[in-house]
Amino acid sequence: MSEEVTAEACPLVEVLDHVAGKWSISILVAAARGPVRFTELERSIEGISRRMLTLNLRKLERDGLLTRTVHPTVPPKVEYDLTAMARELYSSLTGLMEWAERHRGAITRARAAYDATASAEPSGQPSPQPVH
Amino acid sequence: MSEEVTAEACPLVEVLDHVAGKWSISILVAAARGPVRFTELERSIEGISRRMLTLNLRKLERDGLLTRTVHPTVPPKVEYDLTAMARELYSSLTGLMEWAERHRGAITRARAAYDATASAEPSGQPSPQPVH
DNA sequence: CGGTATCCATAAGGATACTG
DNA sequence: CAGTATCCTTATGGATACCG
């Protein structure tokens, strides 16, 4: 019975592996507006480095979530777009977004409460600095 | 217009941050069967180290996704369970699981195709060893 | 323009001995 | 039983120079 737990979680773990990492989702969202060029992505995803953008684009392309079209012009023009599969994924993610929005406040409060009791227990007074 | 992309992805990135990492989902799945003890979790999640289990349990508890109940007996007995919020999350994840199952084959094929062309391009013959 | 290559810092994760 | 502490290895990510 025990191993079934792992088995049950497996497809989920799989999908999250494709989509995990700091940037994949942002890239998917950014690329969802139709064909987008490399530099557009670089600009629209705040804080991403060129290296990470490239790495994640390749990963998503490899998983069949993104198409990469090279126009052999000079200067080169490369366009990325979501595949049908990725668009489906994107709409599944909507449920998650709704969950996040519904519970965002609750999570923040839960953390505050947790940090408060955690830092209050060891000493007499609760230490003012948040754990992290 | 560009910054809106980040804003749009943000709640999603947030939720995935809570749930990201190699183990969180497996823990959530394992803990979903009602109150579960530490050692049960350790056994049912194959490959997890004690350290990682503890770290992830604390993180999930802090986010308000898991309750931790200590029975002050000897030997100690600690039980973990999902909160209502986490159960909701869990059902939202169902959509993702379905997506993963529908497209699992397609993803595998996409990868194989990608790896094939990628290793075929540089040399004349496609190298037999898969990239990774 | 659209990347690669390189170097470096930090974080995540594993193994496992020890403890109340 | 349910952890914590410690040590170590690997993976992730950032900055940026360089190239076709």
C-alpha cells in the first residue's frame, strides 16, 4: 500500500518537473500571447538572465510545450509560441491560480502565526526579527 | 504591457513555490489519507531522507497546508494532516494530473524527437547515446 | 539578434550520527 | 519515535564576455 502513494503522485510530480523552476511558468505566460521573440521574452520577464531564459526555452521546447521558429534572415529572427498541449496545460493552471488567489491571505497569515509562535517559544519575549 | 506578464504569472508562481521542490507533492499526497505519523511518511515516500522530510513538513506547516499534532506520550506520537485549504489545493491539482496523463506519451515522444534531431545535426550520423 | 561559454555564489539535497 | 545537527555533494541560478 505504501508504494502506491508514490505511484499516485507520479504524474503530478512529472508535470511539475516540466513546469517547475523559477521561470518556466513566467515563460509560458509570456509566450502565450502568440509568437514572441527572444528579446521580447527577455524584456517582459523581469529579472531573468539570458542564460536562464535560454535554458528554460530549450527545456520547454524539448518537452513539446514550445515551438521555436527560426527565420533565416539577417539579423536573425526567432519566434517562440505555445503548442496546443501547452495551451491546454495553461488552462489547467487556471484552477491553481484561483486557489492561490483565494488563499493568498490565509497563507500569509498562517506564516505570520507560525513565525510568531516559533520565535516566541524559545525565549520569554517573542523576538522581533522575522525568522527569514 | 510587459510588466503585466510577471503580474499575471505571480499568484501561480507563488502557489508553485509553496508546492515546489522534489518532495512537497508526495508529502501532500501521503498525508491526504488522514492523520499520518512521521515514520509512516518516511516509509511511504520512497527515497526521502529524514532531513528533507522534516524540512518539507515544516515548510508546509508554516504555509498552513499541514497540521502537526503532538501527543505528549512516551514514546512521542506526532500526527500530520492536511488542512481544508490543502485539500482544496489537492483537488485543483487533479486537473494537472489529468493533463499529465493525457499528454505523457506526447511528451516522451517530443523529447525523443528533440534529442534525435539535436544529436543528428552536429555530426553526419546521429550519435547513439541520448543527450541525457 | 539570439544565443554560447565561462566563472562563481548560493541553495537544495543526501547520509547519518546523535538526542530528549 | 520524532526529530536535530553536521558534513558533504550536486544542482540551480546570476553576471557577463564573446560570437556567428
